[in-house]
Amino acid sequence: MQFTTKIPVQKSTFPIDYDSKVMLLGSCFAENMGKKFDYFKFQATTNPFGIIFNAVSLEKLIRRAVENRTFTENDIFFHNDLWHCYEVHSELSNLDKDAFLESLNDIIRSTNKQLNESTHIIITLGTSWVYRNIETNEIVANCHKVLQKQFTKELLSIHQTEESLQSIISLIHSVNPNCNFIFTVSPVRHIKDGFAENTLSKAHLIAAIHKTITNHPSPITYFPAYEIMMDELRDYRFYAEDMLHPSQTAIDYIWIQFFENYISESVFGLMKEICSIQKGLQHRPFNPNTESHQKFVLTLEEKMKRINERLPTIQF
């Protein structure tokens, strides 16, 4: 008897291995996936500018990074005791103006390098709803708790999101023509926009991604994280307490669907070894001074050393 609808996932023709350089960009689901890549010690960078939910704001940052265009005083503002930038997430905001600009421009330089070297870029879109700053007429990535009356709220059309996605691909391919793209839609529901409005927003994202894939000559794939959550895991047991975000069980399940289809089978054995080491590192003994625990630590260190000798990029 079948108790769920199995969502088919297309096997990647350009799988990820330990030589791959992966960049994950976008919504908080990109962060969930990024943590998995970190756990298994892949060469991966996640959201250098913080969580970005919409395609227009992502395009703006990628353009800035590809062109190596630094932030200036005109791009930042002071509010609630902190310096902020409408292009990046609040987690980067800073008490010190000069330190803030310096850190933003350090990120521009490192992101430029990563975009030039990445083999895979995974982009997770969260919403089509955006806020436009009335004063500048610019779509912002984050409102930083500035008064609502300073923004208008609008829904990006399918065409607007598609245009931004096409620009992102073109910008990155201009410096890195062999980079592979994986698009996905975040399974997190943005209910603050309204139930029907959230469905409309996700529908715009899915339509825009599929139009982009259809119209682009290079191989771009769609990983159905949203569909797995909505259909295969259609039960509130798979949600966190807020009933909006996937639970850790759901995140783990979606990750398994991803790695079985997007990660090279040649590294499954190594991933298993790394998982065993990670579990060992998380182990907290009752009596750390016992001979058996000291032996356990030495064995663990030996395992880490052997992996590091095989792949110097892996550091525990």
C-alpha cells in the first residue's frame, strides 16, 4: 500500500563531487542545504550576503560581484543604532560605518572570486512579493525594520523574475562559461502575505524558472524541493512548530532526494566516512579521562588524518 505521492527527481548529468565548488544563494532553504554541504565537508559557500528571497535582489548582488563594483557611503544608511544596506540581509548590519563598508566590500571581492571558480550554483527562490523603496524606486532585499510607509509592496510578474534569472545566468557565464545551475523553490510558506497570495507567489516563481530552463541553451536543472514538501511530505508532522517551515526530518528527507540525484555516487563512501567522523566529534563522553575514550579519540584523529591526506580541502 502506498501512503505518499513519490515526486520523480531527474538525475543530474553534472553531479557534484569533492572537487566541485558549490555556491548556494537565496532563501532560508538555501541555508538548510548549505548546512548539509558543510556537514559533509564539500567545498561550498552559502549566502555571503545573507538570506535573499527574491530574484531581482539576487540579480543586483550578482551583477555587483561580477563587475567587482564596491559599496559606497551612498549605498548605506543609519537606522536604530546600526548601519544597514538595502541590498543585503540585516545579519550583516554593523555599529561601525567604516567596518560595515569594509566587510561588505570584502564580501564583494570574495564572491567575485567564487563566482569565477564555481562549478555549480544552486539558487533557491523564496517569494515573488517584494518591497520597493518609494524614495529611490528600488526593490530592496530587506526593509531593516524601516517604517512600512516608506515602501510599496508589489508582486513580481513571471516575466520580471524570468528576466532576472536570465541576467544572473548571463552575468555568471560571462566570467565562468562552464558553471552549472540548479534552481529550486523554497518549501517555506510565506503566510504573512496571505494564503492565496503565497500560492500565487510560488506559482510565479515556478513558472519563471521553467520558462528560463526552456529558453536557455545550456543545461539548467530544477530540483523539486517545493513539490516534495507539498506532495510527498503532505502532513503537518513534517513541519516545524510554526507550521510554515519544514521540520528537521523534512529537511533531511529533501536532502536525501537531492544527494541521491545530484551528488556523484563515486563519493557516497567518503560521505559515509565523514558522517561517521562527524558523529564521533559530536559525542560527549561521561568520563573523558578513561582509557577507552582516549583510544576512541586517537582512532577518530587517525580517520581525520587519512581523509585529509587524500583530500587536503577537507578540514575538520
